[in-house]
Amino acid sequence: MNKLVEIKYTARLFQSLRAFYSLLSPNEAGLSCHRFAKRKEAIPFDQELPVVEGLPLPMSHKEAYFQDLESIVTEPVYLTASRQELEKETAENMWSLGVSEELAGAIAPEEVQAFLQRVKRNRREQLAQCGWHGGLRYYLWHDPQAGQLRFNFISALHNALPFAAPVDECADEASIIRAWLQKSGSMTSQLLDSAEYRVRVYEEVLLRQ
């Protein structure tokens, strides 16, 4: 169960307009929203929307993006003491993040790191709550062909990370995030030579708090 996060930016703007037009008559509201739905592809994301007292201001794309990632922070982690369940651990605990080229230019690696720190802190708390005595191996990598940043949690009982390709250890988490942001949004996938490809991975072991 690879959970690819799909962010739909225009949906956030549509919700804000729908709240505004709900103050109008039913016919006016229906007509206005219908026009917006027809023209939403042509409306720039930074266009100013009408301000109505008592209604929240529409979120920026970046704010909406990180809000949509919030469910990941508290997602239950799958824990097992069996070395035979590596495949299930990988499937249950792995996340893949994608981002558009436009939004990638507005996000700093430190902002992604701050989000990941919250995820890791929550996983440590989960270890403590269930009385888990072992550790979790957190690892992060950039999949250039898919254009995704991926991270996973597996039991520290496993001696090796589950990659078919050779692994190059990376001590700088931000550099992997930076590479993902710089290469995101490309119209063509990066073709990789499977014989020469090596995956750069950042890793740390999480212990319960």
C-alpha cells in the first residue's frame, strides 16, 4: 500500500469561493460557482479573492500542500518483531511525496525537514506508547524517475535496507530533499541506467522517547 500524496490546489480555492458565494442568493451562488468551475484553469493561483468579514482568507498553495500532509504525521506505524514481515512493513509504512514544478520553487528544504521531524517525533511517541523496546530505521531517498521523495520506517531488526540497487549512504537529509525539489515538475521522467544506478539514502534509527 504505497500512499502517494496527491495535492489538488484548485480544490482549495474552489472551497473558499463556495463559502463566499453561499452568502448570495441560491441562483447567484450557483451561477457564480459554475462560472468559476468552468474557468478555474485560467485563474492564476495568486489572484486576490473577495474578502468577506467572518470568512477565513484562502490558504496559499504551500500552506494547502503542508496541510494535506498532516494526516501522515499521526498515521499509525506498523510494528513487528518478525524479520519475515519486511515486505509488509515496507508497504504499510512507506510514503511518497510529489510536488509541482511551480510549488517546488516556493518550498525550502528546511520546511520539508521540519515536517519530517514532526513525523519522526510522532513515531517515537508511538514506540513509547506501545512499549516497543526496539528501534525503527527511518530512511529517506529521492526517486528521480517517479519524481518523488520517499521515506519509510522498518524495524531495526533488519540488517539491510530493502533496495535492489546498491545504496550510497548520505549524511545530509537536506541534500536529498533539495535534489527532489530541484528536479520535481519535469515533463519527462529521468531515464536511469539500471546497471549504474545507485540510490542515495539518508538513514537514522529512532528510539522511543
